[in-house]
Amino acid sequence: MQEIGRAAAELFHDTDLIDVSIMMVITMDDHIAPIAAKLSVVAEMDGRIAGVAMGEMHDDNAYLRKRDVDPVLQQRGAGAALVNAFANGATWLDASAIFLSTFRIPPSRAPFYREQGFRDIASSDYLPWMQAIEREPAMLLDIEKRVFLMPGV
């Protein structure tokens, strides 16, 4: 899972979205709580892990914190499968809503989720926990380049 996270982060290497050299890969310990909460899923392809998605609950809302797909296996449906599996798990856990935050660009980020039926949330509608999450990376990147999304109705 960490190898996939590192490889996926490299896709940002020549962008102005984030400084990959200071970006932290999620540790194995960070995976324990989402796994225990049944908010962690993997996608397999060609006999190997193709991607991982993990999240957390905030009040009764499910938050998709991370979705990484091995760059070698992208464009083959693993990303969509991860989003669907996470959403199904969150529904099974009686989450009242599902949210995620991501970069507005490149195509593998917000445009990808919009194709999956997600819609942007205006920053004026962010819940308090979303505002707290948004402040976390504010020192490392331009928050204006990020957006929260939720499944459309």
C-alpha cells in the first residue's frame, strides 16, 4: 500500500500542486484504524494490489481520505472500483453522507470524481470538520486548488 502511495505521489512531481519532497506517505500504522472501522478497501488486478482507498467517519459522515492507484495500472477501472467499494462500505455503516477532498485538477482528481457522479461543495457549505481538514495541509499547498465533493443527487 505504501509503495502504491509513493508511486501515485510521483505523478505530482512536476506540478505546482504539492511539493512531493515533503509529502508524507501514509504509514502502516495509519492504515490500522480505517481497516478496523471497515473503511479501507483494496483493488486487485493481475494478481496484485492495484490500489487502495481509506477513510474515516466524522460524526455520521464518511470521508474518503485517500485513494491511490498504481500508475502502471491506471485507466483500467481500479479507481472507480475503489470509490464504489468505499461508498458501499460507508452505506453499510449507515453513513448519512460521503465526502472527499481533492485537487481541482489534474484529470485524475476532481474531474475523475465528477465523472463518478460527485459534485463540488461550495466552501461556504463546508462542515466544521471539513474546515479542520482543510487547515491541515494549508501550510504545504494552495487550498484554493482543492475542493470537497459529495455524490450528486
